[in-house]
Amino acid sequence: MKALKKILLGIVALITLVLIIALFVKKDFAVERSITINKPNQEVFDYVKMLKNQKNWSSFSQADPEMKEWYKGTDGTVGAVYGWESKMMGNGEQVITKIAEAERVDIEMHFKGMMGSTSPAYLATKVLSDSTTQVTWAMSGKMNYPMNFMGLFMSMDDMIGTEYQKSLEQLKGVLEK
């Protein structure tokens, strides 16, 4: 009985320590990756603003072949929604919130479930020349307390950024075909 009490007390102390440390761990994160695509800006922008095109280049959309996807609204316009349900990728939605024609698409990401959150994201295109465009994909957000404790052991920039870079390389391949 004494050993069990010591074990339980140790577990409570460990949980308390984690909760205290989490108070001081950074909650905010930001991820940004860019790539140069050898296509005119308007052509690139017209492609990336369409949510349905993400299945052709986004590693997130390709990760789970069993993923259930749905769309609402007029694709490529403010208010358009892309939603998904996945055992591997969780459940969520992307909503186009703002479009600056030929420059940027702002998206609000809604992640549902136990670690639910909302994060702003965007895809921006920039003219480098008549036939070359830079595409930047970025997202920022907040890891809720006490989940932010995991930030000590994993980098959101590395985790998400790696997938962003892979996706942008696939986008380049699709558009430069």
C-alpha cells in the first residue's frame, strides 16, 4: 500500500511539474515556406486559389486515401469551404476569408477534436518575372495550454514546414508539366 501511495504521489508530482513548466513554454507558432515556379503569376494564382486543386499537390490532402472530403460554396471565392474527416489527419475545415486578386488567398483553418484550434493561413504569389512566380505558404497559430508543453520536444515549424515544402515542390511539378 505504501509503494502504491509513493507511485501515485510521484505521478501527481510529475503532472504538476509538467503543468507548471507549460505555463512558461511558448504557445505561438509560425510556419512559412516558399518556392519559385516557372509559370506566370496569374496562372499560378488561379490554380492555388481553388481549394479542390489541393488534392493534386498538398501532402495533407494526399496522406489518407480513406479521407472523406466535402466542399461548400463557390470554389476560389471568399466563403468557400473545404472540409475533411480522417482517422489519420483528424477532422477540420479550411475557409477562404479574403482574396487579393493575383496576390494572396487568406484561409482560416479549423482543426476539430480534442486538440481543436483555429489558425490563420495564406497562400501568396509574387511576380518575379513575366514567366516566374514565387509562391509562399504560411500559417500561424497557438498551441493551447497545457498542450504547448509538447513544444519543448517538437517543432511545429519543422513538422508542418516539412510538409509545406513537400507540397510546394509537388505544386511546382504539377504546374510546370
